[in-house]
Amino acid sequence: MLRATQPAHTHHGCGYGTPVIEDDIRAAYTGRADEYTDLLGSIEDMEAPDVSRIAAWADERTGAVLDAGCGPGHWTAFLADRGLDARGVDLVPAFVSGARARFPRCRFEVGDLERLPFEDACFDGVLAWYSLIHREPARMPSALAELRRVMRPGASLLVGFFTGDVLEPFAHAVTPAYRWPVDALVRVVEENGFRVDDTETRRRPGARTHASISAHRAVSSAIE
């Protein structure tokens, strides 16, 4: 069973708590990649509302889509099974090598969400399903800007995340993560070249509250 880890650094900057940088994330997930894949690496392991949300989003897409922060690759394969040209990218080489072995029909790359190995405007949709949760809040705009860069005008973004009443870090099972109030993340998304189409929040007694935001890449933006 995945157990929460405590923050390994002390943050003295923007006031949000512990910063989590790429090396920390890569190392934390590399050490537990097999365990994570065994527990959460198939669609059968996912909660039904998540599957329904992503399926509905995928069924409105055509063309090329990116699973940004694909982890074990199961969502990439799920998108491909729904007829999309799906590619996965992840910071953790162990996830990428495992995904290539498990889903050889899909393409997977190693890459950082702030420095994606893709050309401008090449995707019709981007799925970022809990892959931004470890991003320090001050760096969320740069991650969103990079996702936007690889999206065609009008392309859709679907973001899954943990939500709460205040923006705060918490001890995620693998490495520290953040809860975002929905309205706060909506604001950041819209400030970085997107227009929000809808939001969804799911509460279950005894579990963290989950949320998602569907948005589209604005044709023009003040950030350009």
C-alpha cells in the first residue's frame, strides 16, 4: 500500500510550503514506479467517475491528443482505444519504459511538462490528469503555458486535481502535492491563455475531494 511521505525540504519563498522540483518528483516516483503501476496502472483500478469524465472528453476529440504526465500509460492506451492518436509523456523514465512495454501500440516519451519535446500547435487535446498536482503554485503558469504551446487554437485541456477550501500542500503518498480551490485554479488557467468550459467536483466521505477543469485554448491571448 502506498503510504504518505513527509516533505523533505523547507520552503522560504512564496509562502505555500514545500517546493517540489523535477529531480524530487523523478526520484520519488522512480523508487515506487512498480508499486504505483501495480496499484494504479490500469483502467480497472480507476474510479468510475474518472473513467466517465475522461471518456466523455475523449469522445468529443479527434486527431492527436497528449496524455501529459502519463505515468504507467493506462490513460494513453484508453484514449487510443477510443480512436485517438494518443501519445504519452512523463518525467519518469521508469514509467515510460514500462508503458512502452505494456502498451506497444502507443508512443511514449520522456519529458518535463515545462519543456515538452513536441512542436508548437501539434495536439487537438491535452489530458493532464493529476499530473500538475506536484507543481509549486508559482510555477503553474509556466506549465500551463507550455501545454498551451503544443495545443492547436481551440484544442481542449482536461485537468484533474485535488481540491480544498484553501491552496495548500499536503503529504501525498509519493511526494508532496497541492490542493487547489476550484475557483483559484480556474483563474490561473484563464490567465494563461485558456477559456474554461466547465468544472466538476467529486466528494466522497473519508477521501480527498477531487475536481477537474475542462478548458479550451483561446484563439488569441493577452499573453501572446
